[in-house]
Amino acid sequence: MMRLLLLRHAKSSWDVSGQPDFERTLAPRGRRAAQMIGEHLATHRLMPDRILCSSARRTRETLIGILPLITSDVDIRVTRDLYEVGHDAYIDSISALGGGARTLLLIGHNPTVQETALELIGNGNPALRDEIAGKFPTAGLAVIDFDIHKWSELHPRTGRIVAFFRPRELEVVGGEPPSDDE
């Protein structure tokens, strides 16, 4: 079994007028959400063996927020191939760059993260699929399992949706979770 963790970058800031989209940073709420997702990954033993991350600044900052909570060795690939592309490119990147990772985390952008999840889900809880179709918020995380032996065997509609987490649902002891985005 292989597990794919699809993570949309955390909430970005729109405070700097005229800043190129590729260079947008995380908002304070986004930094908190990235840490919460990292804590959630650690608590629920969802540790990736490999991470594929868009090279856009907000995705790299999301990665930085979760890294301190990853306690195992992890191979990280930062690539421009996950920025401003469609779900076919995400699936191609997973197939080509997933390697031998049993658990692969992809940190990317919407609408492509959402479209990729919907393209890959073939079964599992239909309510989770409906939630993903309705909205994939910033720092949203879909957990999809596949009955394959290597990522190059990945095909549409062969995944089983296992879970879908949103930051507003994750509670941190002693703190308030950030609200959903947009």
C-alpha cells in the first residue's frame, strides 16, 4: 500500500501590493496552520518518506512550518513543476518523482490540489469526496491510499480516500485553531 498526502499551502498574505504571485509569503494565520498540520501529521503517524513541494514561496514556507515536527529522515524535492499547472502535471510528478516512498507528501496549490484529489479518488467514504469537491481550504490535507507498489503505477480513480483534514477542525492544546480561508 502507498499513501499520498495532498496538502494545499497554508494561508498566504496579500499585504504587499504588486508582489508577484510566486513570491507571496504566508500570513501569520498560515504560519500557525502549517505548524498545526505538522503537529497533526506527527500525532497521527502520517510521516512522509518523501516530500514534493512547489518552489513558490508560500509552499516552501508551509514546508518550513511542518519540518520541525517531522522526526524521521525525509527526502525533499522542491520543484517549479508544481506551480501553475493542471492535475495531469501533478499526477505525472507523483509518478515520476515519488520514488520508493511509501508515504508521499505533495505541497501545492489550488485548484490543482483539489482537482488532483478528485481525479485520483476512486472509492472510500463518499462524504469525504463530497467535502473535497465542495472546498479544499488552505492547509487542507487529503489522505489517499493506493493498492500499488510504486508511484509509477499510479492511475486516476484508483485511490481510496482515508481522511480529509481542515485547519479549523484541528485543535491545539491551549490555543485557538485558525479559521478556514477565504
